[in-house]
Amino acid sequence: MKLERQGPNYRKVNEEVTKILRANFVIAPPVRIEEIAQNYGLKIVEADFKLYSDNVSGVIDLKTNTIYVNQNEPDVRQAFTIAHELAHYILHKSELEKDQTGKLSVLYRKALGELNQDPKEKEANCFAANLLVPAELLEKYKDYNIDTIAKIFGVSQEVIGYRLQFENGGKQRKNTATRI
């Protein structure tokens, strides 16, 4: 009898992120997420999802190894979407390939902190945030304000807030610091 996983496997997420950062020689922000995705054989295509939904940020098509990102979203959101879909490719590809319905993995626009019960989505969000804002690099900028850190890493303030909260053991950090 095979037991289903109950919650997200954050240890596996962190192990995979560490492997990717090392393999791609990431030593300074911003993380070049498009290049990393391409190194794993994925194509990145900007698409207009307005005909389908205003809430679609991206999808991954495993048959063509293509990540489609919403061309109408800001670059920081596109970067997160690429990292999120790369997470599904790295962490969940075999599970998604077993899905015989032929559905694409669709990322709907949601706030990062919004309650999401799907362990795969939690893992993909954690993977994306940790890949785009590695702990070792974040530590170098911890005295800067959130807006400045977000600009340095090329991500949203929301992603920085998520990472800082995680690094601070779940405690929220104020948007104040000694450096600008």
C-alpha cells in the first residue's frame, strides 16, 4: 500500500534549489531564471492569456517542454512564474506526466501568502522564492529596506517579504532598515 504525501516536502525543495544554484554558478543577484530554465531544456514563451482568464500567470506544457508566461504581467511576476513552473518540472514532472487528462499545469494569479492547500503549489512557491532569492545572497542585503532588496533581486516586494518571514522563523519584518 502506497501512502500519499500529506504535506509539502520542503527539505526536498531546498535540496533541489541548492543543486540548481550550484550547477548554475549563481553567486550574485539577480538570478537569471530564464537561462536556468533553458539549461533544463525548457523554452520560455510570452503569451496573451486574456482570452482564457485574467488570472493566469503561466502554464507549463510538458509535452513540448515550454513555459508560457503572461506577457501582460510585470517582469518580476514573469520571473516568479518561470521559477514556479520550473519547480513543477523539477519536483513534480513524473506526477504530472501520469495525469492522463492532458491538462496543462496552470498557475493562477494569487498572492504568495494566500492560503493554498495543494502541497505541490506550496512546494513550487517555496522553490521559486528560494531560487530567486537564495538565503546566502539575501543575508548580504538584510540591512536594506524591502523595496531595495526587491530591486536588487529583480522580484516583487511580496517575494522578499515571504523570504524574510521564512528566514526570520515566521516572524514578519517591518519595511525599515538602516540602509537604502
